[in-house]
Amino acid sequence: MGNEKYVPENVVTVRFHSSVREVKYKFCRCTKLKKVIMNEGLQRIPSTSFTNCVALEEVVIPSTLRWIGDSAFNNCYQLKKLVLNEGLLQLGAWTFGGCSSLECITIPSTVMIVQD
């Protein structure tokens, strides 16, 4: 945990640059974060990247995403809808644990591993 980089707490919207292939920062302290727009080309969301983003309502997932780590979106209470695209291969344990407002999630047929 010593080399983890955290995003400032007051961030409301994030748009990833087109060169990003893996989320390298932790957004878990961003309690005001409402929207995340991920770029085409992004392949990995590591464990706990967006855990406890309690105001997060919208996440735009690219078609290039292949792997979502454990508890990546855990306790994102305001997240209501999420579309995961064909090409996603693995969902970690508790990826959406505690997402009590989640009404709809589409899990593509390409997902080979869902950890519990």
C-alpha cells in the first residue's frame, strides 16, 4: 500500500486520457465523485480502485476492458446502472458489493471467471 497514489478527495468528474491502459490511482477517498468516463484502450481496473465512492452515479466502461479486480466498485451506493461490454474476461470478488442502488448490470458472455 505504500506506493499507492490517491486522487484528491474533492474530484467530481474524471475522464481518462486516451493513453491509459490500467487505472493507476485509487479513487477510494473521492466521496464526491459522481461520474467516471474511461477511455477506449483501458484494459484493467485493479482491486479497490473505486471502493467507497459513495456519490458515484455513472461509469462509462470501454469495450477494451478485460479485467476488473476485487472490490473495484464496492460500496458505490449511488451507482444505478452499469453496462459491461463483450470482451470482458474476469470480474473479481465483491466487485459490486454494497452497491445497494444497482438496478441493472449486464454481464457479457465473454466473462470466463467470476470470483466469489
